[in-house]
Amino acid sequence: MNRTRTSVTAAALAFALSACSGAGTGSLPQNALPQAANAVETAANAGAAISQNGVRADASTPPSLGPIEALNAAGASIRDLSEEAQTDTGRGSQTSSGTCRKGIELYVPDKAGTPDSMQREVFWDAGCTKLARDSVRVFTPTSGSSENVTLDVINYSPAGAKLSERSAEVTFADATFGSNGFPNPTDGFDRNATSTLAIAGTRTILAGDEFVVSPLSNGSGTFCSDSAGYNAVGFPALGKTFGWEGGFLTAGTRTVNSDGSVTWNGTHTGTAYEAPIGSLSLVTGTPNTACPIVAPDYSLSGGTAGGSSTGALTATFDNGELVDLTLDHTGSRGSYAIAASTDTKLWPTNPRFITGTVTSGGKTIAHFAVNAFGDGTISVFATGTIYRIVDWIVVK
């Protein structure tokens, strides 16, 4: 695949730390009327004491960075899969425009009438009255087997405030394409992307990832991936910034289910990095076209590797949205273990749709709860402080 190489250097931006969460199995509830809006608004307001520099006004000392770094490495898998699903997962229902179906409305083309585009609106409620996520995907064919895609995803609070905005530049190669420019998984494809995440209007997280997806056989095929990313400031009180590398380096499985949803199942490995503020950068190497991945395409420069973790992850996406996930990460050298699961009886926008723990030496040291978008809170027991999570990012 031919692709422009990038090197993204750290900039002085607002502070945030990457985090993760996880979930279980199934698809969007058919009949459950979500009771999530008020609860999520409460979760969003839990960080109301966060000062402009990102540190809670009532926190005399920062939380232990170890659990947060562990979540950085493990949580990258969820972010990568969620972004991939927004540009890959196509279903027959996506041909209709403006019809509310289980809290989702789809527009082909987007509301602005952009050629070769699709807009997906996800709502806090089943009746599609309160917008929770707005994503716009635009594709441009570059040959018979490749295309470029731009993706913009905005998450909103129940009150309508913008929580975060993710912008991604994606390339597909070695692919065939079907309705609305989605790659045909029957024939496999290679996918590469770079992205930025802005929180409260400030560009905060810089990342890159690649996926190699093999052709399907009887609805199932293998895949592998790698990714790297970092927060652009880190922790000013410590003079450090943090990042991660990892991926599904060995082959996992990608299965198209009978209802059209897609399940990814594999072993994810992640390593956390730290460095002085302004010294981390994201670099790219050579794109991969086969599994396993021996030399990842995306890596970090300028940092020191910290703890690593490896674990099993299973994630199901319906119409590009996460509906079920389980995560069980074990840290190296007996450091941190992360476990999470989904309560599929809850509506995906519920702030306890996904809950998980961070443990060390068999002792739980932090607990987190988020909705399907990765918005919620994390409690660090050492300080007794609750911090917000926005799009899988812990905002301090």
C-alpha cells in the first residue's frame, strides 16, 4: 500500500490520559426504554470540579499513574476497534435515510448532501430525540482496489454539550468495495489510519493504527493489527507525558453474525510509555499485508517503555456501534490486571453499560464505568477521587 508517512510531534495542549474499559455479548436491546440520560448527565457532571488545567480542584495529590498507564495500553484495543467499525461495518439497513431504528438514524448521503458520504446519528433514547453521537464518513475511490476515507465522530452529553471529537484519515487497500464504499470483508482488506481526538475543543490524543483482515470463509476470517498513540501534554505536575504501543499482533478472528453484527475476538498486547512533556512522537514504518505482525507499522519515539499487559478481548459491533465487549488483561511482572464486562440488559448509552476494575496483587485499586462510547467515570481508591472518562480518555 502506498501511504504518506507522518511524524507527529507533541504539542502543548490540555491534559488527558488514555484509559480503557470493556464489556459481554449481544446486540442492541429491542424493547428496553433507556433510563440513561439523567444518569449519564450525572456522570458527566461528576467532573464538575475539574479545573482548567485538568486537575480536580479537590484533589490534593494526583492519582496513582500506574493504573492509568495500564489502562492506556489495554484501552487502545477498544478505541482502535471502535474507530475501525465506523469505517468498515456495513449492513443492509444502512441504505435507508432518516428512519429511527433502535435509537439510530442513518443518512445516505449525509444531511449536507455530500457525494459518497454517510451520516450516522446515535441517540440517548430509543425515540431518537436526544443526540448522543454524530458521525460522518466520506469515501473517495483511488483505484479499483483502494480508497481514502475521512471520518468525523462527535460525542455529546445529554444536555447537548460537545464532549469530544475524533477525526480520522483512513486508507483501504487490497480490497473490493460494495454499497456506500464499505470494503467487502469476503475478499479481505488492509486498513491504515491516523487520528486525533479533541476534548473541549483542544486536540489531545494523537494515534495511528493498521488492520490486516483476511478473506472470509463461512462468515469468519482472521485479522491482526497494531497501533500507537500518546497524549499531547501528559501530567504537568510531574513533567511527563504518556503513550502506548500494541495491538492484536497474532491472528484473531472476525465473524459476521447471523443478524449482521460483527464480532472481533483475539489476544491484545499493550505497552505503556512515558517521557518528558513534548518529547513523544508518533512514527510510521512499513504497512503490513499479512499476519502475524512482526514489525508494527505504528510506534512511538522518544519514550521509555513501562509496564506491559496481554489479554483476551471480544467485541461485537452492530451498525458500527459497540454493543458487547469482554476484556481480561493481565499485566507483566505481576503489575496491573484489568477486567471489564457489559451489562447487555442496559441501553448502550447507560453510564454503567460497561464496568471494570483495575487490580494489583489481587487487590482492586480502581473501578471504572462507561457507556458504549467510552464516556463515564473512574474511581481511584488510593485518593478516593472520581475522574471523568471521555471517549476512553481519563480527563484529570
